[in-house]
Amino acid sequence: MRTAEDETYTVKIHRAPDCLKRGRNRPLRDYESWYDPDGKLHRENGPASVMYDIETGIAINEGWFKHGTLHRADGPATVIRDGTTGQLRWTSWYVEGEQVKPPKRSAKTTAGKRPSATPA
């Protein structure tokens, strides 16, 4: 069985340039993406795609992928939050790329804040 330590990732972190962060009607976002060796979105223990509000640092959009396919066994595979409050706005549940109904009761998701350390 493979463990998270066995996985090899390519992480791309995209930052909105300072000159574009101010004075725009449509605020830009910072985001990070995790890829498997084949170049497909993939991460074992977290979302493979995360978009952050540039002013609050809240994770406003998360996508959980397994080798390029939306997948999360223990929660929603896509999560959208309000950039100011962090409150959930929308979720969708996928297992192995197939959309599934969420369980009747799910644990509340807290507002995701940008990690303090940049992934290596």
C-alpha cells in the first residue's frame, strides 16, 4: 500500500502581482495547484486546487482531485466559501469522478485560511 510519503507532487503557486491587486473591479485571486507525475491534478491529504481571497487569505474555492478526477471519500470534493466571512456557499460531492448525494448530516467546514508555510 502506498502512503502519502510515497507520493511525488509538483506544486504550482500562483500569486496575483501587486500591481494588479489594487484598483480593479474584479479582484484577482492567489491559487495553488498540486499535480501528480503525469501532470494531473492530484493530492492525497488535501485539496489539489485551492484559490484564496487576496485580501483575507480565506480559501474561497477548493477542489479535491485524485489523478485528475474529482474525488473525496470523506467530504465534498468542491467547496466554495465567501471570501469575507469564510461561510460555505456551495459544495458538491464526488467519488471517483461520479457526483454523489451528500450524507444527511455532515460536519461543518471551517473557513480555510492560507497555510503559513509554503509547501515544498
